[in-house]
Amino acid sequence: MRRVLYIHGFASAGSSGTATHLRNMLYEHGVEVISPDVPVMPTEALSLLKQMVAELQPELIIGTSMGGLYTEQMYGTPRIMVNPSFHMARHLTFQGMGRREFLNKRQDGAREFKVDRDMIAQFREVEKTSFSGVNAEEKSLVWGFFGKNDKFVNCQPEFKKAYGTDHFRIFDGEHRLNDVVLKRDIFPLVKQILKL
């Protein structure tokens, strides 16, 4: 079966609404959407995701927010980043450390996690390798979607600097994806990339 990997945002889970909508939209086309619970610690998350990509060989990777940070580094595969957050360390430093609740149900039943210095340091390390594999071929494989009303993250300059503007898109929406934006803006490109 054909596969798409979806990488969720911070404090979310593989059971998110975006993952569910994608799964429902692609199922009728014979495409399986794989959406794991991303580990909260960045080095573990990046390692797991790279291993999954190597084993599953998805035809497309879609990442939102923090998931966009990881998605960017999955070189060699077509990728869509929606409101990617390339500066998680800085963002979490300003938001403050402490306990956070997951926004969606996790497979292991965890309801909360802790933001601490170690997590922020690991994000800083992961961010150092952002854009390290960008070349002409990668630029043809990557699309960036940015909500014009996103009040949480704005990494448009970083995306444009690394990938140019050929695959740069602004959509009428906010930071979090909803089913309207998914159907109207993202899904047509998904169908185009997968030749559905």
C-alpha cells in the first residue's frame, strides 16, 4: 500500500484531527496515512522519524509546526511543511519551562510531559542541522504553507532563504490546521504529488 507520513506538532499526538482527516481523505485512494506519537525529546524524535522513513519509504511527508522542523530534515522525500517551527528552543525558552498537557490522546496514555533545560538543549542541537541538506533537488521536493493569521510562529524568512519562493504558499488560516484549510489548500497539492 502507498504511504504518507504525517508528523504532528508540539504537545499533540498521532491521533490529532489533522491526521484523522488526512487518513479519511486518502483512504479511498488506497493511501495509508501513518501518524506516530512523536517522542517529546527531540533527539529521540528525530532518530525515530528517520528510522521510520528509511523503513516505510513514504511517498510524501507532511509536518505541521514542530513537525515541520522534523519534516524539513527528511531529505530525499517529497515534503509539505505547514507553519513549520524552526526555532523550538527559542520558543520554549520564552514560553517557560514546566509541565504541559498533551492536546490529543497518546497511545501510551500519557496526559502530560515536562519542558525542561534538557529538552530545550536537544531542540537547539536538532535545529543546528536544519537546512543542511538543501540543494537544487531538495528545493523541488519541498513546499511550505504559511497561515497569514498565524500569531504563534513565523518562519517564512528562513524557509524562503533555504528553499526560495517557487514552492512558498500563504493560506487564509491560523497556526493550527483545520479541515477547511486541509481540503482547500493542502489536499489538492497532496493529490498532485501522489498523482491521484
